[in-house]
Amino acid sequence: MNAFVEGVRDILPAELRRRRVIYKRIRKTFRNADYREVITPTLESLELYSGIEGLLDKSEMFKVVDENGQILVLRPDVTMPIARLAATRFKKTPRPLKFSYLTTAYQSKNSQSLNLKEKTQAGVELIGGDSLYYDVEMIALLIKSMKAVQIKEPLIDIGHADLINKVMRTLNIDLIIKNKLLDLISEKNKVELKQYLKELNISEQDKTILLKLISLFGRPKKVLSELNEISFSLEVKKVIKQLEKFFMILKELDLINKITFDPMLISRHGYYTGLIFKGYAGDHNILIASGGRYDNLTEKFGKGEPAVGFALEVENILEYLNLTDYSFKRKKQRIIINYEENHRYKEAHRLAEFLRKQGFIVEIFEELKDDDYIEFQGLDLQILLCKSRISIKNISDHNTNQIEYESLENKVLNKILDKIEEINR
Amino acid sequence: MNEIRIAMAKGRLASQAVKLFIEAGINISEKLLNSRKLIFKVLDENIEIILVKPADVPIYVEYGTADLGIVGKDTILEENRDLYEVLDLGFGKCRFALAGLPQQKKSLLQRKVATKYPDFTRRYFKSKGEPVEIIKLNGSIELAPLTGLADTILDIVQTGRTLKENGLVVYEEIKDLSARLIVNKVSMKTSQTEISKIIKALEKAVNGG
């Protein structure tokens, strides 16, 4: 039997320990900004995800048929279920709604370099608010979350769906042509765009605009000043004005040096209507998060309202941390107790219970465990109970402390605790 | 300053690419073309060159292991990766074409197409709405119609001499091809200064200084 499934994997204790730290830090960051965590079902109806242009190809979703013949999908993203939740169960609650999640999403193919079918996503959704300040809050919260998981150089690339949509609208072209243009623009494929435009029946001025836009990105200030030199329609100019204000606020918050602006940032998720952004780890070229505004999404469920959110890709964060060799500082708290003689078992047990009460993780063995075992278990300290002395070994630097003793009275227990705390300092 | 890693397709494209880089003022030693080494540091610049098989260039670039790549448009189309394609380098010019024996059989229920580019072929015929059977070959594609393995081939054509010598004709020209500069989507943003500098220098060299 081959019980191996491609694209999914077991998460083993060492990685899980690391994940727990990441989960904890992300959850704390979200909670501090008053986003409340929800869990939506793993199974959703296919209808929830169908009919949204550019969201996800049906072929990329995992499908399950239930006993009534209804087709279900393993949740390919979490934004949709939360939008459903907001428009149904929370229809009448005061706005804005602030939700967070930390869960898995399933896709049979994805373009990110980690080719996993089951991905862990942590994100927030802010539903029922369309102020520019909510957009700013999202960016600030994303940077904060990235810093919380020790990403050294968070970089947020920002775009705006309205820019390209409004430029496209003035062109008055067929959907097929529009999609082809969008493909070329999202590839920044100036060469092919130039060729393709030759055959198109649009004005020379529009052609020049498209060719200028395709290679325009970078620091917000520079990009904005170049955008202002292009003769756009009034509609487009309005979007640019709004973006100017947005970047100004980010500057006032001292966040602007972490921001780049790509007016033609086009997301795979077609549901974004305004702000679009991606978060990168600048020092290792890894995509960490993506998000944006989706003001039309909840309409589907009978209550149209503005919304904005983002999702962090937890596996990408782990990949980044592996590359940077960063280990989260934590207290040395995993302890193994070995005892030399039979009659010391009772005392070893007593010491273990004493330390467990203090919050340490303790295991007891009679025989001396070798380095392989200690390394595999990720232990920090080894305590050896001999006949007349106790030795406490710090695994990471092999330093040993000795304590003389006769019996394990309270005074000795406290001495051991002092030594451990000394090591931890 | 981030170091920029450039993946080049081994072979003819690499030697032309090296020439172009030298014209652009980026001093890559021509020695790398005759060496068996696969990684080269460019002195004075924060650039590293890696030499890989053509089909692997888009893979290295999509994964971000290389920030830039130089490879033929044929390979880019076949690999169909998520990346930026920013510059036509002007060399390695050829085109995708459908070809076969002069008397094309019209009564076929389904065309059999032999090609080195099965994925592009599949997408091409899908967009035309024509069902075809695709046979992936690894070389000497012209042999397929001659031996009856397939009735049509989809291949790159440069001068058309190989086709002519084997008694084949072009049915349809599909697309002009040439060497392109591709960029990883994340690097483009995180190392914008360094990458823009290289793109600008190359663009200038392509347009004749």
C-alpha cells in the first residue's frame, strides 16, 4: 500500500513548537487590534465559490460529494466564508465587524513556490467600513504582524484595482481583449504589449498610457509624480488623488519607507475592488501575505457592503525563518531527570512534580539518555541525581552546575530552581 | 545592496547574452562560456551568473532562486510560469510554426501533432477550439510526418532550411520568438534599484547603445 499523498504532510513536534510560537504571536497581534477569531467549516458548498469572476478556477478546488449529491468543496480560501458569515448571521449587528482566523485552506494548485495543497492562513477581515483609515489600519496591522513573527524587512507593495479598471473602461473594448491586456500588464510584458497594441483599434493616446503604466512602479512619491504627468480621465484622476492621501497618511505614521507602489498590481483574486497589497520579506524575496478591499463580495449574500482584509501565509513565514536561521528565544524549560540508584526514584519523582508545578516540562529516566535522544526531544537541561550530589547540565553549552545534598528537602529544591533560573538569565 | 542572481540558458543564447552584457557595461568574463563551472561571480558588481538548461531558467526565476533569467520565448511559453517578462533582447530570433507534408490531409478526424512543446501546443489548439492528439518528442521533430507518426508538427523555425530539406512546408506561422529577460515577481519589488539598473543598461545595449 502506498499511503503517501502528494502536497500534504505531517507536522512533527519540532516544527509544531515553532508554529505554536508563530500562531501565538499572530493571534496576539490580531487580538490587540480587537479582531476576534472565528472558525468556519472545512466543507463549504461549491456555490459559495462559483460565479465570482477570477476568484479561483473550479479545477483548483477539492470537491466532495455528500449523500444528497450536493457538491462541496474543501475551503479554498477563508475570506468568502467570513463574507458569508457577516452577511447572514451578523446581518443586523453594528458595523464594522472585525474578524480574524487562523486555519487551513485547500487548493490543488497554486502559483506560490511552496507547492502545498493544504496551507495555513492567518488573516483578518474588516467588514462594513470604507474609510481610507481602515485601509491604513490594514497596512499598519500587516506590518505589525510581520514584525511579530520576526520578519526583518517587511515590504508592502500596494496597488489599486480601480486604477486599471477605470483605465480599461474608457477603452471600450471586448472582454477577451481586456483579459489579454490584463494578462500582459500583470506580466509587465512590455514587449508583447507593444506588439498587441499595434493590432488594437484604440486611440494612440490610450496606447501610450498603457505602455507608460506597464513599467511604472517603485517608491510612492516617484510613482505618484509620474502618474500625475499622464493625462488620465477624470475618473482615474480621482483614484490617484485618493491614493495620494492614503500614502500621505502612511508617511505620517512613519510607515512609508516600508511601502512600494505598483499601480498595475493585479491580483489573482478577481474580487478585489480597491486597495490591493502584498507583503514581502524584503531580505529574502518571499511572499508573506496578500490582501485588499472587496466591496462587492458580500452583495452575493444579500447585503452588499465594503470590506477589506489580508491573509498571512504561515508556511512561507516558516520558510523565511528557516532561511534566516532565526530561533525564537524561549525559556529553557524542557528538562530530563536521570537518577543513579534505585532508591532515588522517589526523589526524582518528587523533583519532577516540583518542577512541573513551576511550569517546566519534565521527563524521568533511570538510565542515562544519550545525546541522540536529548537532541531529538529538544531538551534544554539534564539533571542527574547521584548519591550525594545533583548535577544540572545545560545541553546547549555543556556547562554543569553541582549541588551537594543528602536528601531532597525543600531547601535543596529551591536551590535547584535558583540554578535553573540562573541558567535562563 | 542585494546580490542579483541571473540564470542563463546554456548554449548559444548564453554566448549572445554575455556579449550583450559586455556591451551594456556589465563585465562578465567570456571565460564562463568555456568553463565547466556552473556559478560565476561578476567582479565589481553584485551579480552572480548561473548556467542552467533552457527549460530550467523559468523555474529558477519563478522560485526566486534566480532574480533574473535569460531564455527563449519558446521556453517561456512552454513553461508558462508566474513571472515578469520585461525585455526583448533581440537575439535568438525564430518563430513557432505548424508544418507538415505539402498535401495536408483535410479529411482527418483529429490531427496528430508532434512537438517538443506539448503544453504550449495543448493551450494553442484549445484556444482555437480544435481537438488534437499531442505527441511529445525530444528531437528531430521533422521525422514525425515523414514516418507517419504524426501529420503535423509544432516547432521553432529559424530559416526553414531543415523543413525544406525534409520536404515539409509551413502551414501556419504562430508566433515570433526571441530571447527575453524575465524577472522574479518578488525580486522586482524587493531589489528594484538593482534590477532596474540592469534592465536599463540592457535595454540601452539592445537599442544600439
